[in-house]
Amino acid sequence: MGIYCMDESEKRLKQEDCNEDTLGAGILTLTNKRIAFDKTRGRIADFTKKIGDTVLDVQLGDITKVWKEGLLIKKVCFTAKTAEGEKTFKFGVFNTGSWQKDIQNAIDSLNS
């Protein structure tokens, strides 16, 4: 998807720099249709960050469960149907409760 490849009816709802347990560092984007995660590459020396490949692009209708977990290191998590079967993703975002609510609201809006 990349954050620049949305169609006209798609609206960005939320976006955050974060880490995913297996995918690494990147930018998590929630739209009214999907969740995407774009890898980032950064250099400490000059504080630049470049957006790389989209490594996750999941339609909201393919998400089967959303929750948050963790006491010290909090994560928003979701399980989705992918070409390889069901997979779980865990993102270390700033406000896990807000992300969980916004993902669930986007799914509910899509289904209504």
C-alpha cells in the first residue's frame, strides 16, 4: 500500500512510528479499509528516516481479533487471515487502548 497509494474512498485514520515483534521498525497506518505497515530505515548520524517496502497490508475484513497486552511493554495486537493462514501481529504503539478502539471501530464501521 505505502502511505501514498490510497484510493479516493480511503481515509487515513491513524498513523504511528512503531515496532512490530517480527517485522521490526516502521510506520503503522490504519485507514477506513485496511492496516498497513511500511518498513523504515533510519540513520542515527543525520537523523534521517526513509520509508521502505510495505511488509503488511491487511484488509479490515480479514482481521479476526484485536486486543492489547503487556504490563511494561504494551502492544496492540491483531490476528488476521493472510495467504499463509492466520497470523498474529504485535505493535509497540504509544497508546495501545486508543489503537485497539480505533481498529475495532474501523472494522465495525466497515461491517455496518
